[in-house]
Amino acid sequence: MKILFICENYYPHIGGAEVVFKNLAERYVQQGHKVTILTHLLKGTKKRETINGVEIYRVPSVHSRYVFTFSSLQLAVKLARKQDIIQTTSFNGAPPAWLAAKITGKKVVITVHEVWIGKWQEVTEFSWIKSKIHELLERAIYVLPFDRYICVSHATKKDLLKLKIDEKQIDVVHNGLDYEFWNEHSVSEKEAQEVRKKLQIGREFVYFSWGRPGHSKGFEHLIKAVPIISQQLPHSTLLLMLNPQEKYREKYEELLSLIKENNGQDQIKLIPPVAYSELKKYIKAVNCVVIPSVAEGFGYTAVEATSMGIPVVVSNTGSLPEVVSGRFQIFENKNSTDLAENVVKVAKKQWQETQRKIFPWEESVKQYLQIYNKLQSK
């Protein structure tokens, strides 16, 4: 099968959607399919190259995923003529993918990670007018009749159904995880102790949170919880790994100011991001992982921490209650007091416990290909 992905971002840009599509594309190739990626040209990348068998076309878009919606159209139509099926995702790759499919008579599938309609101001801190503009643009995507909608969680499907999308057109396919990498036995106790030594963490209770400092990640609610946690666990430390990239510089500085306002300098150890290959060592080195997100389409951090055998404290938003398992506690979204109480519970080894849920890539790939084949047979 010849499969064309049209998505605004792709490797080396790394985010949840990019992890999903890189894994799908490369695993399709391993099964003998031909995969082509159409994405926007990032600084320092080539306009055309092949990575792990995946042919990649990058369109100059003045480094803007918004411009990509228009700059990609001509090449999207040209590439689509040679494909069997087109795969896209929300947001900016969806319109050119849909139009190219209609012009060439191909079937088009959209993967929906999150639906933010009605939530833009809440999860982004955009102004009212900017939120409304983005909401109108998102609504415009779902006005387009795609041949199939794939939601990465039942929580996302629930939000999509509110837009009057026909439920018969929707499939839920959870994202996959590489369990050969994300395996609690892949990190030795010695390696975990070396991380604690490097960070000068003693025998105190250490809880860990990491990610890009976007507003949807809810780090401000975790920072506000630290003084409450410290009252009950005076020998505790929050290990906070934030990526201070330019895109999130304003929010990053805001979080630094919040740490000072809450007198958290002594209870919070702020560290720079580490290589993906090293992250699991940091997870294994702590007592608990906290995910304070105010929106999550799938919740990779929860699944990664669970796979490493570490207790997790998550908010009750989006897909997090759906994907979390093992040893965990769930707190009320944006409620710092409730967050703090649940971290203290975990420190006292009080948690909910279930059999671990697993999300293997093999199953995700199988389900995607079944959907493609079903569309092809119509």
C-alpha cells in the first residue's frame, strides 16, 4: 500500500503527534508499505530526504505551520495522485490533505489527538479574540467530511461527538509505546542512584514532573501545591524538568516567578531537559511522577511513568484517567490542594492499584492498517 502522510510537523520536530506518526510511518515501511511524508521545512533540514525508509518532502513555509496549510497544497495534490490513501491529523495539515484527496479521488483519514473547541482560552491563555479565531479555524476542519476519524482516546472521541460527527465514522486507536525501551528493568538501581547523586538528592521523597511549559500542561498548579506538600513532607523535593525553548519562553519565565512567589526555591529543583534516552533513568530515580495537565489527548507521560513501575499522580482531565494504571492517584483538575493531598497519600504508600494497561505499537499499527484496508475495499 502507498500511504501519504500530510502533517505540519515531523521529525526532527518532537511532540506527541510527531512521535505517533514517526512510529506509524517507519513501522508501515517495515511491513513492506511505501510511505511518503509531506511536512513543513524546519531550520536545518533538507527539502527532500529518506529516513529509515520513509520518503520525506518538506515545503518552505517561512517556518510557520499556519503557512504550511497553503504552501503545501500544490505538492500535496501532486503526491496524492500516486498514493492509495492519505493520512493527516489536526490541525494545519488537515485542510490540504482533505482538498488533495477530493481533487485526486483518494480516501483521507484524520487522526484527532485533542478537540479544543470551547477550551482554547483555558488551555492556551490566548486572548479572547485570538481564542475565538483559533476555535473558528478548528471548527472549519471538522466541517470537512473526512472518510474516517481516528481518535487517540475515548475521551477525545467523546469531545468529537459533541461536534455532531457521525459515530459510525469514528474509530478509537490508542497511541503506542515502545516497551522495549520503556521497561522498568532497563534501568538498573545503580543508574537510578547515579542520577540522585548527580542531582544531589538524598533520601528524601522526590516527586517529578517534566515537559514543555505550555499552559495546557498545568505546571502552575503543581508549583502552587509545593508549599502544601512541604508542610506535611518537610523532607520532600519537586524535581521539575522544563524545556525553556524560545516558543515557551514567556510561560517559562512566568513559572520561575511563581516559584519565587511561593517560596519554592528550597523545595523545587529546576533542571534542564535531558536526552530522550536518559529520561527513563530520571523517572526510575524518583518516588512519584506528577502530571498536572489541564488537557491531554492521550497522556504519554502517564503511560511512560507507569511502564517504569513508578506511582503516578494525575489530574482527572481528558484521557489521563483512561490511560493511567498500576499505582496511582487522581486529583481534581486545577485544584492544587487536592493535588498536594494526593502526592502526600502516595508518599505514605496510599494509592489505587490496578493491573497495568499496555499500549503496544503493534496493536496500533494493526488497527490503522485495518482501517485503511476497509476504506480501500469500498
